[in-house]
Amino acid sequence: AQSVAQPEDQVNVAEGNPLTVKCTYSVSGNPYLFWYVQYPNRGLQFLLKYITGDNLVKGSYGFEAEFNKSQTSFHLKKPSALVSDSALYFCAVREYNLRGNYQLIWGAGTKLIIKP
Amino acid sequence: GAGVSQSPSNKVTEKGKDVELRCDPISGHTALYWYRQSLGQGLEFLIYFQGNSAPDKSGLPSDRFSAERTGGSVSTLTIQRTQQEDSAVYLCASTRTSGSGGETQYFGPGTRLLVL
């Protein structure tokens, strides 16, 4: 079965510094990988996804993620963090379930705190 | 519609009571998902609707949980005889299609359920 791991419950970064939120996955075949963000008291929002093509994927709000097949990782990055980036970040991977449908398997989430 | 809406935003109920949670997907979106998000955990898939096909109920945790989608649009998630462990945030998401599993999911704000 597919799985996704976010090894850090929380990441603390000073404003203006680069940030990385880690995600590793276990999947058979070619992975479809996603990042979503959940701001306080708001629903999840799509950030970016990797399906095929360039390993470096650019998304919303200046975020990007790099697909690394050899390390089975899809880490989320941003060159310069903003206080407004503070939120809960989820990594997800597509899985083909026993019912013959695609669904997303979600990581537990990483709380990102950007300090001024 | 502007986005996915869910109601109520908060629901407090007593153990043993039934609750109904509503989701209005984005107009024209054919696929609809229900998830459960418990504190400190990722999203747990519950059920998936695609057009007029039979729903994928493989994620429902017990037979106390059921869902329907009327007219290919609005969906209702019903929890019968609620238990304290049902307390969580219930999220609904919709996508334009669900062919490859690579579609972006658009989430509602969620319903926070508390069972006393």
C-alpha cells in the first residue's frame, strides 16, 4: 500500500530565512504527489503537485517542491519565509484502492511557524 | 458557486444522537469526497462519489456512517448513534473529474463535530 510520511510535527523558521517541509513516500509505480496548506480556521488549499515532467514544481505563494525519485522525497521549499506562511502543511500521494478508484493518502501534517 | 460550502460549521451533540452534515460542492464538479480530520492527524478518507456511479464507501469506519449525494450535487454525511470518538472535523472536497487521480481537490471549511 502507498504511504506518505512527514517526519517533522513542527518546523520553526525565522522570517526571511529559507524553509523546508519534508515529505517522503512509498509507492509502486509513478507517484502523483501533492502539497496542501491549511490556514487557521480555514479549509485546505492546494499548493502544488507533481505528476510528470520537471522534477522542480512551482506552486502558489512562492512555494516549490522537488521530486526526488531516488530518495522517494517531495520536500516543500520556499526561499524566503513570511510570517503569513505559518500554517499546517499536508503532503499527499495518490493511491489506487481495492475498489478500483484513486484516492489520496495523506501525511499527518507539519505545523510551520514563522517567527518575525 | 464560489467554492465548496459545508454546514453547519460547528455541531455539538450528545452521545447516541444522530447528526447530518451537509456539503455543497462547486457547481459542475462531478467528484465529491468526504474526509475526517482528527486532531494531530492527517485526513482519513471516508467516502467518494463520482457522477452517477455507485459510491466508494471503503473508508467508512462503521455502519453508523452513511452518505448520499442527491442529483449529483449536494451531499449529506449522516452519523447515527454518535460516539465520542466521532468527534473530529469533517471535510468535504470536490474535483472537476476524477479520471487519473491527479485532479486538484477543492475543500470546504469543514464541520467541527463534538460529541459529548
